[in-house]
Amino acid sequence: MMSRTVYVCCGTGCLANNSMDVYKQLKKLAQKYEADVEVKTIVKATGCNGLCEKGPLVKIQPDNICYSKVKPDDAEEIVKRTLMNGEIIDRLLIYDTALKRRVISHKDTDFYKCQMKIALRNIGEIDPANIDEYMERGGYKALRKALFQMTPQDVISEIERSGLRGRGGGGFPTGVKWRQCSKFQNFPKYVICNGDEGDPGAFMDRSIMEGDPNTVIEGMTICAYSINSNRGFIYIRDEYSLALNNMNNALNQARERGLLGKNILNSGFDFDIEIVRGGGAFVCGESTALMQSIEGNVGEPRAKYIRSVEKGLWGQPTVLNNVETWANIPEIIMKGSDWFCSIGTENSKGTKVFSLVGKVKNTGLVEIPMGTTLRELVYKIGGGIIGDKKFKAVQTGGPSGGCIAEDLLDLPVDFDSLKEAGSMMGSGGIIVMDERTCMIDVARYYLSFLSEESCGKCVACREGIKRMLEILTDICDGKGIEEDLELLESLCHTVEEASLCGLGKTAPNPVLTTLKHFRNEYYAHIIEKRCPAGVCPELTAYEIDKKLCKSCGLCAKNCPASAILGKRGEAYSINTQLCIKCGNCIDSCRFNAVKVKKEVGK
Amino acid sequence: MKIIIDNIECEAQKDETLLQIARRNDIHIPTLCHNDALPGLGSCRLCVVEIVDKGRRSVVASCIYPVRNEIEVYTCSDKIKNIRRNLLMLLRGRVPNDETIKKLCKEYLVPDRIKFSGDKDEHCILCGLCVKACQELGASAISTVNRGITKKVTTPYDEPSAQCIGCGSCAYVCPTDAIKIEEKDGIRNIWNKEFQLLRCTRCGKPFATKEQLEYNREKLGEAHVKLLCESCKKAIIAEKLKDIYEKV
């Protein structure tokens, strides 16, 4: 009998677009019609497929069909036509903006073609609530291999040789960390998974914990075996309810199968993992603050002059890695370090998961080999800028990262190249900005985020960020003076050097990189008193180019202040007295007729 | 092992802090949040120094930096002076009328007019020494709450704390005298809580709270806690010593 399997994406993005209803409806209808035809249908809810922009996604195997933006009402047609008769429903296929046509399989789109999935290998392919599906795809084989065919030293050497570096942002060599920790004969030792992803716009770790929780458990267990630890913690931020749920479920199933707990797989090795729910402080993603939080203290970092591998959780040797790092471990053990080394650049091996967001056509979760250029990321995988506007910058590395300008678009993305450009890899958030983004406003946004999220313990970070934010706010409000820039730079260096933890040390990055790549924009705000991107209300005025205006009236329709007047057949005009500078008119005009004025007239 | 601080060779033990070693050798490093009895905060950052460890230069907080290698240390390079000047400028922005900070600002050449302004009645620099003192003494009545720019030191929900014994240790260790203790008619008011003061059995001066005495009794045992103020305790010991020496 022929069988078809339907995979309904139930990652957070698709769930928000009602994919659970799609799943239920498909399941109901598949059962209803099953009796009538010779097609056995299995409907599965999977983790995030990555192309959140086009969700909810429904994949059908073995036909290799992928439907996008599926609604519960489409279920009947999918069951009747595709599942029962193998027909393709054209209107539900993904429209590829590069190829300018609809494609049958999602794998035919540029978004997926340029990717290489290691950490995300199972996500979207399995039901995360079912450990058997993980095992069918080779899950827990690496753990068996480590326990029965390798010594702890072999495991560490393999990870060292692979060149894997911490995916949480720091990029510290994972194998070296394990090696150092294994040398301390001070027990108990702990293994921690950092799942406190807090960067605005980042959802890599979330998707892994939601879509493939077992890979994290397997990775941690392998590490525990190599450093001789018996207790692990997974720190998950409390907002990630689905991740908490799926992880808890996976832990229980792993215990039932003897993959966790006492005497794992009869090897004599004991290891168990607890989940700790984070309270939602960004700073608790910093490793030492995270450990404080697990201990039940206020989440404040400590100086890392003595590393956590020596004195970490409760003062004991501890290995802490990020979710994505753990997800790479089983694959490296199974396929070997030589295979892993063959991917990536000289000093950054393997792949990196990014959450690609901002003004690109295809937003979502992507995994690319290290060394892929930003241009490929933005224009091929991302499909270019929305509305084909002009590219301005990409922001990498979260709030503590930096902005990279157009002249560095061909930069191969890896730990070292990003650092050289003044930004950083961070945990992998990539925000694409177009010409309608004011870079000072961007720096101000990140500093205001950090001013609230700094733990507030040390003077440099708490007071420094607060004052830098004041200066930037003055500049955006048109009150900036030239001396401010000098003071701003001086403060940046003090905060960078004198802060206690990584949060403070990297907090000036958004300011330093915008000062470096977009200094002219600062001058425009301070000297010419205008915001070239037309964002800062005090420094912005719009006008309508009479020659370009087609008199369609769309701008007037979108103006919330009724500041745009005009008649059909005549060019429209803006009443600057009423204008609230929201920019809706610019964004809605299809003919580029609305412009940011060169002179603000102040 | 030996380390070099400002070109002076200093003897050092493994894991001693740089500040300890510097102070032993009469090398001045300014601090605000450091107290020998309550070390390890590292929050004011004023004690930053430059170190060169195996050729690598970095800035570290000397009060918490444990020495493990034979390093070179520079306590007042231009870079360090600049950092301290900026930190003090930031602190003055926070506590514009605090004398301790003003004095340090003068020492580190912070200009009289700065861009930043703050609450003229504020004296707390959020160093956390008070919280640590309260914790170490066992009462844990105060704590830092919130984070970032809204951080402050207070009792739970800003209400009078059931735990507070009114001992005043927090105020005693505060480097900027930010914690106010009011005493009037035998009543002490601290952290919005009133305490009856007990009188010294020798001189009759009100000196400690009832809660404090009870706490000490519980901790040390009845025999060790007497109703004597600090100066009377000293006077009695001095008399005892006098007796001993006279008899000898």
C-alpha cells in the first residue's frame, strides 16, 4: 500500500500563524478519507523549517512537495487532491523571488539551496515529541559510540581536532574547554546548556530546543562522559514555553529508554539533566550570571579571571556551552573531526545558524557553512531587500554586536572576520537594514535595550551606557554638538575596558561601529541638523516630488495625521505643520515620489 | 613568586589579589567598593590597573584579580588615569553633591563642569558593600533590586524589613555615607524602621538596638553579650590591663 507522510511545521513562527489548526484539520480529514482510498497517511507536527516568512509550511513525502502559507481551509483540498491523488496544488507552492516562479519542493529555492544543515539536521524532519523519530535518524548512536568505543580522552581529542568553537558568541574552542575541565580532579563537576537566548530578533536556540531537543541531551551526555560529570542543567528562558515543554518531554523519554539517569545503556556511567527556567534577564545569558541564577542568587556576573572550567557552578569545575554547540557534538562524534574540518574557514570550522531578519524578503532560520559571504546571505538566501530598496547595513551579534556597511558585504562570515570588522558573531542574529534606517537611531535602540538589561553591578556599564544613551538621544533630538562625539568615543573606550563582564565590554560596539562606518550620518545630525534616513522626527521633513507623483493618493490614505492633501490628476503635497514624521508616506509610495528633504529648515 | 608593580619588585603568593600586594608595598590604588573585611565586589572599577601577562596587555580590577603568573603591573599609566577620570565623571553625574566623589574627581582632574547631571540628594553609588555587609552578618535585610539604570538598594518592597536588626553595619561600611541613620530620644530610625535603643549599663548612653543584642545573644551565647557601648568596653579592658600590670 502506498503511504504519504505530511509534515506540518509547528515552530513558533508557524504556530503563530495557526499551523496547529492546520495540523489538526489535516489529521482529522486524513482519517476521515482514509477508508476510501489506498493511501496510508501519517500527519506529523515538526519543529521550525526556517522559512518562517512563508509559514505555515506543509511538506508531503515522498512526493517532495512543500506548500506555503497554508490555512486550515486548505486542508480539504490538500487531502483530496495531493494526498489521495498525488496532484500538486499550484497556488500553495512557494514563490521563489529569484527564479520568479513557483517551485514544488522547498529545496529548490535559493533560501534552502545555499544552506548546509548540521545543527538543524533533524528540525522540520522529525516530530520533536517522539524520541523514536530522532533515533530513526541516527540519534543516540554517537552516545553509544562514545560510551563503548571511545575513552573520555578520545572524545575530547575528537572535539578538539574538529576545531568546533562555541556558538554562543565567544567562539572559544569547545575541545580546549572540555580538556581544561577534565584535568581538574575536583568533584562534582557540572555540564550546563545555555538556552537563555535573549538577543532581540534571535531564535536559533529556541528552534533547536523546540524542534530537536534530543540532540542537546545527547551532546551534553557525551561531554559529561568525557569530563566525568554526573549532573547537568539546561537553562531555558521562561518565555520559551514550547522549548521547555519539548525539552522536558525529551528528558523523560530519554530516561525511560535508559539514555539518561543511572547506568546509561548499561555502561556504568551515570548522568542526569535538570531544567532551570530563567527569569527573563538578558544578562543571565552571560555564563557566570547564568550560574549565579542557577544557584538561586541575583543574576550578576563575576569576573572571569578564574575560568568556570576551574570554578563554575557552586565553585566546582563546569563546562557551559550554548544550545547550538551541543547540537553539533553528536554529528562530530559520528562523522569524525576530519569531516567537520572540511567545512568552513581556516579558523572557524563547520556551519553557523543565523536568524535572518529585518528588511529582507526571506526572513527565517538559516544554517550556512562558515565563510559564506554576507552578500550571499542577504541577496541569495535572503532574496534581497524588501521593495528592492537600497541596502544600508547588516547588524550582527545582537545588541552587543556591530553594524557592517555595504563596502564589507563580501566579507566571509566567520568568528575572526566579523571581529576584525568591529562586530562579532554573537549567537547569530542578523538584522538587515535598508536606506530607511537611521544608524544613530539603531545605536540608540541597542543602548536603550542594554541600559535596561545591564545587571547594574559595575559603574562602567551601568552609568556608562546610561550616559552614552543620553548623548545619542540628544543627537537624535537635534541637540547634539560636535564635542559630544569626542566624549562619546572616550566613554566607549572606558566602558569597553573597565566593565566587569562581556555585556559591558561589548556594549559600546553599536556606537563604535556606527561611528566608524557611518560617521557622516552623525555629522548630518549634529551639524546640518537633519536625519538623512528621515527617521528622527526632530530632524526630518518630507516632500513630494511633483514630477514623480502619479497622484494615486496612497500616501494620503496611509497618513495617520491627514497631513497630505491633493486632488486626482494633481500632485499631492504635505502640510508640514500637521506631519508627525512617521514615514508611512515614503514607505507606501510606489513611485519613490516622497522624499526626505535635504534641508529641514531649522 | 615575584611580580613587578610600577617598576617595583613585589613578593606575591598565588591567588593573592593585586590590591593586597600593592597595599603591602605602599603603592596607592584608589578604591570605593573595597573593604578588607568584605572583599570581592569589584563593582566600582576604580581600582583598575594595566597588566602584562606573557606579553598580553589587559585592564583588570586589582581588588579581585588573583595573581597566578609573574606579571608586570602599571597602576597609573595614562590609559588607567583616563579610565579613572571617566569613571569618576560618571559617578559625579550620579551623585553630584557627594564629597568623597568630589575629592576624588579633583585628584583625577575631572573638569568642574560636566555634561551629566543627576539627583542632587543622591549619595548612593550602588557599590553593593552595604548589601554584602548585611549578608555576611546574617540579617540579609537589604538587597539590590531591579537591574540596569533602575537598580537600587532597598528592603523587600521598600517596606520596613522584618529581618533588619538596626545594627547600622550597612551605613558603617558605606564609602559615600549614603545610608542615613537618625537617632532621637533613644529611637533609631534606619531603612524606615524604628528601633528602641538600649542604654549602656556603665555610662548610660543609648548605643545598640534590642534586636541587635538579641541577635548577638543567639549567635554568641548569653555570656558573651554585655550591655556595654564600644567606648565603655574599651575602658573596662584598659582598666583590666592596668590592674594586671600594677600587680606585676
